[in-house]
Amino acid sequence: MGEPIADLRDVQPALITLHKALLDAERRQVEDVQGRLSGPEFLQLISDPVRYGWLKPFSYLILAVDDALEPKGDELPPAPEDVLADARELLAPPRDDTAFGRRYVALMQRDPDLVMAHAPVVKLLGTGIAPAE
């Protein structure tokens, strides 16, 4: 691993791709049950904190990456090494003792596109740890 800020810049596109793959996997599962949803309908659905609160840690991670790379205002940005540590904690491997980890692993077991998006993130985070089974 190199400098934390450079590492964070390297992993950012892969995290964004993974976030999209995660939302796509969730959408496919929901639409299998409820039928086709428009973009706004899906966004409204996943903003339900009771049903989709498990997504918050990953969404917050994406925001933290953005804040660390492009600080805004007078607030002190998160340290890149802390954001990278948070990413490793959340994703490498996902922990089955958290709501996010349980749901994420369940989706990975059903969605090869999600697994394919997960792999480069883990590699870039430098953990060498495969997803939990």
C-alpha cells in the first residue's frame, strides 16, 4: 500500500462501481417480487430506514471517501487512512454480525455481478481476504 490519499483515490472508482452493483442486486431482488419499478420508485423504497437501513454504512462510506478527497467548507475532512480502515472493516470481509454484512453476503451468494464488483475493491484495499461464505 502507498500513501493513504493515493490509495483512496485508487479505490474510489471501484467503491462507486460496487455501490452501484449493490443497488442493482437489491433492485433485481425487489423487482423479482414486486415487479418493475421506476427509478424514483426504487429510490423511495430504499430510503425506508426500517427496511433498508442496512445500506447506510456503505452509503456513508461513499460520502466519507468524497469528503476525504474533496473537502468542503470549514469542516475537517476525514483522514484518508481512517476511511480506508472503515472500508476494510465494512467489506474485507463483510462481517456476519452486522446487518450490512449479513445482507451483503446474502446478495453476493445470489448475484455474480456483485461478487465481480467486490473483488477489485478487496484487492485495492490490500487485504487479500476473500468474501465470507
